[in-house]
Amino acid sequence: MLIILVAAASLSLVGCLVLQQKTFGSKPKGKRLDRVKASPQFKNGTFENFSPTPMMAKDASYFKLIKKYIWKENKTEPDYILPSVKRNLKLAPSGKPTITWFGHSTLLVQIEGKNILIDPVFSERASPFSFVGSKSYPGTRVYGPSDLPAIDYLLLSHDHYDHLDYETIMQMKDNVKRFVTPIGVGAHLEYWKVPEQNISELDWWDVIDISPEIKITAVPARHFSGRGLLDRNKTLWCSYVLQTKDYKIYIGGDSGYDTHFKAIGDKFGPFDLAFIECGQYNAFWPYIHMS
């Protein structure tokens, strides 16, 4: 009996590891890799920002980071369930743009009869493992993929776990007409059985026309990419500009401050609405995030 139980436990562990391996995704290959290498942003084997971009502040270190994570100086979780409002997202909204924020970087933009979802994460943890990583705060997981309407366009800003979530994609991929990603990120989606014809990969300044009156432009951001320590910056990162005949919306993704903001503003601004990260992280990462 003990042998049987051990064998069953071993099989369960192997199954779990195989499942977790899927969350890492896949690297660009073939024609996709050729396009990666042809990008003006791809230099010396990796994608680069406009400006030199260290990962951490000069006085930061992984030791300090781990120490701060383990011994938190201040309370980092609310004492109560965060209040929220839940509505029926499948009901057609008014004629004006309707935006639903689900927390962190996940947004649903309903505009001109189109449902556009950005960086969806509906899992309990944004992590390659179900048992490691920061958990959602109580009250923040109000919606799930089943609450969403059919998605016309799903935009991904980059391939980090808190923006590209395996479990969410697997639950939603049959409810999405088209995925829009930066160059290289489509490799993860294809590995997860999203049909190639349903994926559009954009370099900075590339445009995709949703309709004669709606277009999406991938624009620069100052960040990095990778779902493991050995594959950093092998795929591109970006922000997006969503334009209709009446509105301009900027969707910032993750980015540190740099000259690209002025370049985007000069080319597309002014904007009616902008979503820009602020204060999600601390002073350890001043070049790849903002406070």
C-alpha cells in the first residue's frame, strides 16, 4: 500500500511539474525569430530600450530585495475586504467608451461596439507556480473569465506573469477573436494552442486597423521581458495607443520614465484618457517602473 501511495504521489508531482512547465511558454522560433532579429529594437541578441536601463537602482541588490520581502517593514495588505462594484459586462454599454478596471493592469475597454481586453490576469497568483507568489487581496477577484463578453481584441503589453497569465489565457482563448502582442510574445500563445492566424505581433510604431474608424498602435515603453532568468529580453514590450474617430486612449503597460513619453505625446496627443502605472513597486526599480 505504501508503495502504491508513493507512486501515486510521484505521478501527481510529475503531472504538477509538467503543468507548471507549460506556464513558462516558448521562445520565438522560425519565421517569428527571423522577425525578432530584424527589429530595430533587437541588438546584440536582445531587445533594448531607447536609453540604457539598469534593472535596479545603484544601491539595490537581490539580498536587500529578499530581506525586504521576508521582513516587511509596513503592513502591505488591507485590514478589510476591498469594496467593489460588479455589473453585467455582457450587456452592451452606452455609446460612450466604457472602461472596467479589474486591478493591477487588467482593463476592459468597450468602445464603438468592440470589446478590447488588456493584460488579463484572473488567477489567484501571478506566478509560474500555483503555490508561490503574491496572492490577490481579499475582494479583488470579483470577476472571472466567464463574466466577460466575447473579446474582439486582447492586447498584451509584454510577457511577464502579471500581464500574461497562462491560466487566464487557457480559460479565455476560445472567447477571443484576435490577440495583439509585441514581437515574439506570440510564441507563448501558439505553444498554448492559440491558432497562429488569431495572433498579430507588432513592433514599436506598427499599426493594426480594427475597423475603418478604430486603430491600435504599439508604441515604446521602458521595461524588459522574460518568463525566466535565461530568456530575458528575447521578446519585445510595448504600450498601446487606441484611436477612434472621437477618442484617443493611451494604455501604458509597464514602463519607467524616459523620452518615449514625449515622442508618443508629440505623435498622438493629446489623449482623452491615459492608463499609466504609478507606485506599484518600490524604489529598487526606478528605471523600469514609476512611483
